[in-house]
Amino acid sequence: MGVIAISGQAASGKTTVARELANRLNYRFVSIGELFRKIAIQRGVSLLELHRIAETDFSIDRAVDEETIREARKDNVVIEGHLVAWILRDVADVRIYLKADIKARSQRLSTRDGKSIEEALNEIRAREESNRKRYLVIYGIDINDLSLFDLIMDTTYVDARKVVDIIYDYAYNVLHNKGRF
């Protein structure tokens, strides 16, 4: 039984790593980023436009964050999303932050979404600035303060499978030592 929160920069590998980690642990996988994308589709706007809307309509983030807490309370879950570790700071057994070089992240987003590198770079910068502003205003959270994280990994030059190996070993030991696994 346990709750693992994986946060990090856009296109740092959060979803890929969290999905595989959940598989290895036989936990549920919840992607808050996917939930945000579904909201954008429901509203008929792009992901970037939903970020802009959310800068003045705080109900979007609050609804997403409430869903994050509901999912965590069900236990046995790996939850990934930009803000999940902060939202679950008192609930998560393990809080992990993934980061990567902006060039690597732009390439990943470009490949994943079929965008040019320039478009991907601009989207990453716009989303991250929007997130930073919103979370500071809504919650007083400085997303540049990583002090609450148990493990911070740079995924720039590390294959996703190896990142999962490292995180699995770490999370397994923490959960085992807490009597949660």
C-alpha cells in the first residue's frame, strides 16, 4: 500500500516513468496531465489555451487538484502531474521530481506531439510560466522550491527504463521501510 507522487518539468518523462513504475509495483496509474488534456478537449481548446484560461479561472486547477487527492486516498497509486507532489505533500509516501535539459524536453515534445522543435520549445516555456504564476497565486506554492522532494532526477541523458529502475529501487525501499509494501 502506498502513494507515489511524480512531479516535474513538462516533457521530462513524468507520464512514461510513472506508468511503468505503476506497472512494476502493480499499482494504479493516474495522470493528472491526461486529465488536464481531457478538460481542454471537452472545452474545445488547445492545452496551451486551457493553461491561459486557468490563469483567471482557478476552478480548473482546484477541480484537478481535488481529483488528485481523491485518487491518492484510494491508495496503491502512482500519480503524475506537474503539481501533484505539492498537493499531496502530506499524503504521498514518496515524492519524486523529474527534470531535463530544455533541448531534450523540446525534442521529446516535438516527437510526441508532431510539432516543430520551435513550437515545442515555445509551448514548454509558456506552460511552465503559466503554471508558475497560477500555483503561486492560487496556493502560494513556488514550484522552483524543490525542498519537499525525496528524490530529484535529471532525465536528460538517462533512458526511461533506467530512470524507472532507479526510482523503483528507491520507492520500494522507502515503502518497505515504512511498512507500506
